[in-house]
Amino acid sequence: MLGKNDDFGRVFATIGQIGLIMLFVKSGILPFLQKAIATIGQKTFTNNVMQTLITSTLFMGFGFGLYGKLQRYELYHIVVGIWFVQLILSPLWLHFFRFGPLEWA
């Protein structure tokens, strides 16, 4: 169980992560990646539902039932895989359409 000091440290870790993201955005490096990330933001609702469907299928009993069976490093592989798919699909979709499919609703 986490103590109060652990929760307090998470605040500073989160602030540091936000700072790194802001430095990346302001730096102008890797503009193709910044544009791909921006398209994910433009399709936020669609991408959130997609993440929910993917992870529910992987971890819940009606899917593969992997809840509690993977190590932390294995979960990072899943996160990176989902992000990789979304970094590819979001710009492709927005090349042809103005909004994501669920944003139209």
C-alpha cells in the first residue's frame, strides 16, 4: 500500500513529465512525430474508445483474460503497441476525413 510520501512524490514526477512534454513541443524537433501526436489529440474520443476496446479484449474474461498475468514490463509493450497503432492510424484517417468516426457523433 502506498504511503502519503509516495503520493507526494508522484505529484513531482507528473510535473516533471509534463515539463518534458512541453519542452518537446516547444523544441520543434521531430515535427512528423509532433504532427502525429496532434492527430491523436484531434481524434481523442475515438482513440480513447479504441484503447478501451483493445485493453478490455486483452484483459477481461470475454477476451484473452490476461488480467494479473503479465509483468509490468510486458504491459509497457502493450502500451507502446497501442500508441504505435494510433500514431499510424490517426494521421491516415485525418488525411481523408476532418474528424474521427466517433467525433462525428
